[in-house]
Amino acid sequence: MRINNAGTTGQSRPAGTPPKLSIFSLAARDGNLTRLFVIMVAIFVVMSLARPDIFPTLSNFNSMSVQIPEIGILAIAIMLTMLTGGIDLSVTSTANLCGIVTAIILTALVPPTAAGPQVVFGIAVAVAVAITIGLACGLFNGYLISRVGITPILATLGTLTLYMGIAIAITKGTAMFAVPQFLWLGSGTIVGFVPVPLIIFAALALVFALILNRTAFGFRLYMMGTNATAARFSGINNARMLVQTYMLSGLLASIAGLIFLARSNSAKADYGSTYILQAILIAVLGGVNPSGGFGKIAGLVMALLSLQFLSSGLSMLLIRYSGSNFLKEFAWGALLIAVMVIDYYSNRRRDRALVEKT
């Protein structure tokens, strides 16, 4: 059963012994995670051997760690909605709208020369409003899907345009800028070299891994995605679950929007227009079932790292030998197709083995 794969390992362990949560232990128990782990390591090794002078260096790792958080947070948002059997195409528009409103509030409340309590107050207000807007956008998406009955892909396609339109109306199509005191969120470091956005992404990945695997909400989410009818007859309020899930997606989008603003020092209605496709690619590559009911944060993280290694490595190789970078998207698509083909034949071989045993 998918619920068993998503929530437990199906293997007994001594009473009182907590299950292991490391990527290595998960990979050992899940064939898809094992393949993703092998692919991730293989890409890293190949790129390191191809460009040993640049790829496996601290400066390159720092560069990659700055690029990972934005798309990674959006990918988690996409994953949550895909677990229900739906999808949220509006995450980038929600993120941009939150970033724009944050920039406006910061400009009004935090002068460039301000310091101390005034800065703390202004940033706290701006962040609170951004998160509220993200939750409201997610609530509206969930309402359209759960109460009105619009198909998720159509509902969020509509709100993608709606939220972008609101952002354009607010800014008149121009960029909004943050204040210097806010930029630490996107470009600051901890311990001298660990980017703050990477820490935020790691914390969110851990929190949602625990939510999905250790809480009643996570169990209900997997169960509803596996069989919505069975979930309803077991007492789960599917409509409420959908609203809560899309609100979480909006919350994550608002956090991504804050990082957008802080890293680039600007917010625009069309910023990161390709991020939605990349987030979907990462979620599917990470083993999230588009029909719902199956997927792990560990798989998403490994897919994200694999694509980042591939992207950075190819950029270095192509610039060195051809001076261009036009094959990056081709490589992403090829990797996704290769993983899906491998998964298909692996699952078919497993099903055949089970039939033979019975």
C-alpha cells in the first residue's frame, strides 16, 4: 500500500526504538530513494572529475547553496499539493505578490538610515503581512478546489493570473526595492560561510518531513491522496484537508517571496517565471506521484541536489568548450525521463516477482 510506504517501513523494530530519519536509512529501505541517491552521487562524481579545478570547490558549493533554497521551497509547496492529487501553479505569483507587498511596507516603515527597534518593528510587520497574504492566497485556492469544485490545475492556473494581475496593478509593471537592513535574509551567512536562505530551506525541509511522517495530518494527507473516498469514509474531512494543504503551500510561497526580495533586492510581478516548471520537475523527479498519495521530502531534496549538480556542472563544461549554456534544460528533461523509465521497469520487475511468488 502507498500509505505504508509513505508513513512506515512495513518492518518491525524493537519497542521503544525510534525509526531512523537519515537519508541513508531511508534510501536503504526505498528503491526510488536508492536510485535517486545513486544518481545524485554519480552526477557529483562525474562533474567533479570533468572539472576538478572548479566544481568540487568551496566557492562553487557556496554558489550552489545560494541557488538551491528558492526553488527548493517552492518544490516543497508543489509536493504538498501533489500529495493530494492536485497541484498549485500559483506559487510563483503568490511569492512575487508577497515580495512586492513586503517591499512597499519596508520602504514606508524602515528608512535607509534607520536602526534598532524601528528596523525590527518594520521588518516584523512586513513579514507578518507577507505571510498573511500567502495564507490568504492558499486559502482562496483551497476554497475554489474543495468547495467550488474546480479542478486544481484550472483553479490555480486562474489564480496564477489573478495574483500576477494584482501585483502588476500595484507596481504598474515596475520593480519594487527592499531596504538595506532586509538584505541579510537573502545574502547573509551564519558561521561565516553558510547562507541564511540555505538554513531556512533546511529547516523547512526538516519540519515538513516530520509533519508528513510523524503527525496525524501527514497520515491523513497520504491517505486522502491514495484514496479520497476511503479517506472520507474513515472520518477524514477531505475539504478541510485540501484547504489546509493549499494554505501551507501559500505559506511556503510567501517565505520564498521574502527570499526572492532579499536576495535580488527587488520584487517584480514576473520574477522567477520558470520556477514553477522547475519545481514540478524536482517534485516528480523526487518520486512524488502526480496522482497523489506517495512522495518523501528526502527524495525531493536528492532530486534538487541532483539537478543543481547537473546544472552547475554543465554550465562549467559548456562555457569551457562551447561558450554557451543552452543544453541545461535539455539535460534536466533527459534526466527526468531517464529516472521515470528506470522507475517504470523497476516497478514492473518487482510486480512480476510478486506475482511469481504468489
